[in-house]
Amino acid sequence: MNQISNADKQARFRKKEHLKREADKIFRQWEVSPTRWRNSRTPQEVRHALDKAVALPSGWMEEDYEYAVKNLGQIHLDLISSVDQIANDVDGDWDSHSTKFMTTPDPAKFISDNKVAIEKAKALASHIISALKLSGCTDADQAAALMEAVRFVGQSLVSNREIHRSQATAMCLASIGPQYDRPEWFAGQFANTIGWQVDKEIAREIGKHLSKFNHKDRP
């Protein structure tokens, strides 16, 4: 077994401390920003994401460190560019939301009810995230459990004659089988949702794979 010199140990310690300081710096910038960079995450969620990004594994290699640096930078960009996505999904597409507001007989109640709906959705999201963190499951197992919940919501959505249009409902509808009918807006909304979440190169790759997809190959 190769012995690590004291100089190497000190260098590794300094690199880990540098990562932690960068994470703290990002958190402080987010915390004091007037609009919290326009996103709806709680301080606990932001802190968790930053701490997880800089948590190097035991016996970490240089590749692990570089990955952590890259991941931290991605989270920083995500925080800067984030919007209140929960509010956007509760409101749904702009045209429908605007029409409902313009035609409501009680605009004040409409705004009040909308605010309550957003707060309830945020509270539910917070409970779900807390449950995931306390579950003791791996990230992959958490994803599996969460997708089961997404499928549950998707199947519930299709029981409605009219389905609320949003990025969130599009993702839920995308998670259920082809035997279910989707609203006319689904394909465009789903493509738009994916397009906003990935870069152009990945979007093109997804399109290529979809064009070659054969439903007979389904697992």
C-alpha cells in the first residue's frame, strides 16, 4: 500500500476545505439575494444540495475532486437561473391562466386561491423531499420511489376529462403507458419541457433515439 506523505495529506485537506468554502460562499450569496435568485427552494434544500456536491468519497481521487468542482458549478448556475417552478406549474400555461383571471367574477378571490394552492404545493414538496432524505435509500432507489409517485399522479390525471397543462403534468403523463390517452397539447408541452431542461445537443440525441424507437422493444 502506498503511503501518503504529510505534504500530500495537507494538500488534500486544503482542497477539501476549498470546496467547502466555495459551497459556503454560494450559499451566502443565495441567502442574501433579494429574491433568493427567484427560486422556491428552502435554505435546508439548498444547503443539502451544496453539501452533497462537495462530499468527496473516502480515498477520493483527483477525478472525484474535479467532478465535485464541476457539480458545484452546475448547482451555482442552477440557483442563479432558477425560477419559481412550483408556482409556474400550479399556474399552468400562461394563456389559460390569463383567461381564467380575466374572466373570473372575483379577481381578488382568484389571486387568493392561487396563492393558497402554490403554498400547499410547496408544503407538499417539502414533505416529500424530507421523506426522501430520511428514507436511508440510495439516490437511485429514491428516484425509483419518486417515479412510482409520478406514475400514480399521471394515472390520476388521465381520469379527468380536462387536464391542467403544465411542465409538471406533462412529465407525469409521460411516465404512464401508451394505453392511456393524452390531451392534444401533450406532445408539444412535453417536447417544450424537455427542451428547457437539456442543451441542444442532448435534445437532438433524444429526437434521434425517439425516431428509431420500436414499441416492440419495450421491456
